[in-house]
Amino acid sequence: MNWHPLEGTWIAPFTRALFDGVRAKDVEEIGSNITIICFNYDRCIEHYLEHAIQRAYRDVDHVMAREIVNRMNIIHPYGSLGPLDDLPFGSPVETTNLYDVVENLITWSETIDDHLLIDSIREAVGEAKTLIFLGFAFANQNMKLLDAQVTEAKPYYTRVYATGKGLTDDVDDTLKDKITKLFAPSAVHKKWHGQQIRIKYDMVCKEFMDKQLMNFTV
């Protein structure tokens, strides 16, 4: 792993926050309180976390690190290239069965009909106390997939933090409305939850993570 250039990406501070306060004896609990919904096919997050766990915890070997990451609730709505056990990260194309890989992928124009996957996404969004959107375009198709279809008001509000690079605050009200519809059952609740949404239109993911991290780990 070439760590130096990765320090310039969002995943480095995210991972440090994930490990913060986790002692070696509790290493297997890493990531047990979060869900990652990744709309990409790749396994970059899983690959990075495996190596970062080994680097941070001296007695954790590769097998244990992979088990820890496998237990994390990392969801790929459009499929992925496959488990790292079956297709190691960086495998050359000539040694890869591309037919099996393609079978795991869903294109933008296809409908996701895996009800267990959809339910797991809805549960994660509906129960979240903090939602973070990184590099997300808020496309209607993906927002529909994230809709928790909540019918009753939560006993707590959901804090939301998002990057909005490439957009402007001209769409602030529209974006906040789209976001609150994911987990608020009525107009009253939407207004209440909408006050807890912070969208940073001028920040890329790394800067956003550096500056907002304390808010995420309260």
C-alpha cells in the first residue's frame, strides 16, 4: 500500500476517526456502528480498510483484518466486482473471469430488484442519527433507492452533512427538501429535520472530512 498519496483523500481522516478510541482488545468492533452505501463497483474502501487495520493494530494479521471488514455493513447497490477473497484487488484482466464479474453488476438503466438489499438500505437510512453524503449527485434514481419510507416520526432528529461541489446554494432549499424526504414522514417533520442539514458547496471530500470530522464523531 502506497500510503502517502492516500493522505490527500477523504478515506484517510475517515479511517482515523473510525479507529479513534478503539483499543486493541476491541478491534473486532471497528465499523460496527456505521453503514457505508457505496454506489461504485470497486472495492477501494474495503481494500484500504483492510490494510489500515493491519497498520494500526500490531497483532492483527491479514486474515483477521479481512474478517473485520467483511462484517462491516458496506452496501453496493449496483453490485461490485466481487469479494476480495474471490477477486483480489488489482487482479490483472487476463487472469479474471470477466463474465462472472459482469454478472454481479447492475447498470444505471437496470432496475434493482434485490428486496433484501433495498430493505437493508432503507433500514440504515431510516435509523441513522447522522447521514453523510460524499461526492453525491443527488440523482432522483439514487434518492429513490435511499428513501427509507418512514411512516412515523423519529424520537430524535437526523443530522445531515453533505458535499455539494459543483452546485451552488441556489439549490439549497431543493436539496434539503430531497434529503428530508428520505426519512421524514410529514411536512412538519421535514421542516424540523431540514434545520439539521449542512451542505458545503465549496468543499471537496478531503477538505470536507477534515473540517467536519468532529461533527461526525460526537
